[in-house]
Amino acid sequence: MTESFEQMWAALAAVGRDPSTGGYRRGGWTPSERAATDWFLDQCAARGLAVESDGIGNLVAWWAPGGFGADGAAVGGSGTSAGVPAVPGVVTGSHLDSVIDGGAFDGPLGVVSALAAVDLLRASGFSSSVPIGVGAFVEEEGSRFGMPCLGSRVAAGVLPASKALALKDRAGVSLADALAEAGTDPAGVGPSPLLARMGTFVELHVEQGRALTAPVGVASSIWPHGRYRFTFTGEANHAGTTLMEDRHDPMLTYAMTALAANKQARLVGARATFGRLAVEPNGTNAVPSQVTAWLDARAGSTEVLESLLEAITRQAVERAGRDGTKVDVVAESVSPVVDFPAGLRDRLVGVLDGAPVLPTGAGHDAGVFSDAGIPTAMLFVRNPTGVSHSPAEHAEMDDCLAGVETLAAVLKDLAQ
């Protein structure tokens, strides 16, 4: 017998939780993220789903169109002998990794809900005309290797394998080495055959904000966003003997740039966040020689995002001139605006009897798949506080269950 949503949620929530903060550190290919993946594979096995993996480790578990036999094994349909479908299907799911000290819902809610939605369809006796897949995509947050939606970008061919494998984490471990350590041959990394079998993709996700007043909503678009590395270079010196007027302190340049980013974002209704910092030599009694800071910037349009970055960069350069420092800006990743197909979006709204429609400033694998030409939609489950990327992230159980029922209804409509 398969587990209920509540049972699955409780089991997965225990995997990798930090007892001191209540948060998660499921970076890609870390022990806690691998444990969550093992949990997913066990759940798929319990349901007789045929699991397909690509070269980087993205997973899709397929439910055969003919449904399930009494023993839970997949029966009927037009799948291959291994249970992998030969025709494109409807895929749902999300990711199991987390940001550093992240919440329980971002990603896992979509995976657990997908499994539970398949259970509802199975219990109702529904027999789909196309395969239904449950996906778990790797390193969506980019918390280990700094590239958001890493697994889906590689799968879609947006990120070349050579560039992906050369990425390094904060300890200097390359993605190629991390894959090898996890038992995956790096030579297999590249565009994924999974995408050819994704006729439609629907991602359910916890809302990251508090605009949603109903239990479940439908996404209209994803804001354009990017990650930019600012390197401020100055001159290391003694904190006690160097006169203030003789300093070339990159920390001052960074500090004024962070304040400028805050002001410029507020002026145009955008988002700008310096959330990561590296200081050299990082000594209490030394003026730094270099400060590296990573800016996350998001806006409602590409034009606003570009003008925001230009304004922040201009003020950084101007301040560097006054401080006797230098600044270099590199775009590590930039994602364009994603407008989900209106026809598919409206179809979901109709299935849900007029659910609210809202944009999001958060990036998702759904955005990558949409850009790759796959008809894509997103569902949001209400977040009562709006807090996300934090141990305080939350959704009420009643809303989560409503999300499962909603997802099942959407899958039934798209797959019949």
C-alpha cells in the first residue's frame, strides 16, 4: 500500500533537516540531497513507476497509460519494454534540493504532490491516453554550484556540458568530480532525451510571496532575473596604522554599492539583493584586498532589469573612483522573462473554476522548459506569510491537499 500525502510529507521532511535551525542544506549531490533522491526512488518503486534518468541525474518516473494492475505494477499502454513511454506525455514535479538553510516546501511540495496526484488518479480508476510522468530535477536552486536550474538548463541544452562540468562549489570541487563521486559518469552529461518525451509540463510550487488569497493559483509569467558577480579590488593594509584617508578599501565600495542597489530597486519596483560575500584576506585587523559580492536582481521586464543593473554598476564604478579601488562585473546567469502559454494557462484556470492568475519573481525549472518550447504551466499553493528560502517557509496542510486535488484535476484534463 502506498503512503498518503501526509505520510510522504512527514518522511521527506525528516531528511536533511538541521536540528538547530529547522532548515535544510540539500545542495546538489550532497549526502542529504542523495538521501532525498533515494526516498523518491523508493516511492516510485512502491507505485510500480518506471524511472528514467538522464546523464546529469534528472529523473522522471512514468505511469503507464493503462494504469496499474492489482499488484501496483504498470500495465498496458504504449511504453517500451522497460516501462519508458514511446510517446510524449504530461510531466509534473519539481526538485528536491534546497537553498542553504532553506525551507521544507520549495521544491519538495511539487514532488510529493505529484506522487499523491497520481495516487488519486489511480484510485479513481482513471486511464490516461498519454503517459504521465513525475519529475525530480537536480540542483534547481544552484546552492552548491552557483547555477540556478542547473539540471534543467543542461537537459535543455542551454548550458553546454563543458561549462557545466567545470563549475566548482565553494570547496573547489567541480561538478564533474561531484558526479563521479556520486557514481555518475560525467561523460553522459548533455542535452536530455527526457525533454523529447515531455509533451506538456506542469509544476506545482509553494507560493513565494503572499499575493495569493485562494488555496491554489495559476502562474502567468516569471520575471526576468540574473546573478551577477561584483569583484571589488583594493589594497590590503593594517587596520590600526593605516590612516583613513590613505586607504583603498574595497569594502567601502561594496557597502555603497549594496546601498545603491537597494535604492535603485525600490525606485523601479524591482528586486536587488547582495546575499553572498567573500572577503580577502578576511582578517579582523586588516583592510581587505578584495571583496567579491553576488547580486541577485529581478524585475518585471527585461528593460527594467537591464537599466537596474546599469544604474547599480554605474554607481559602483563612480564610488570606486573615489575610493581608489576597482570594480569588475560578470553576469554568471541571466534568465529572460517567461510568459506561459495563454491557452494552456486559461485551460488550467477553467479546470479550476476561475483560479487567480499571478506572476512570480522566482525562477523555476518550468521557465527553462517553457523556453525550450515545451508547453508549460505552473500552479501555486498559498503561502500565508510569504516567507520562502527560509526555515520559516510554510503552507497549511489543507492548502497542500487542495493543491494535490487541483494537480490531479489538471493532469486528468491534460492526459485524457
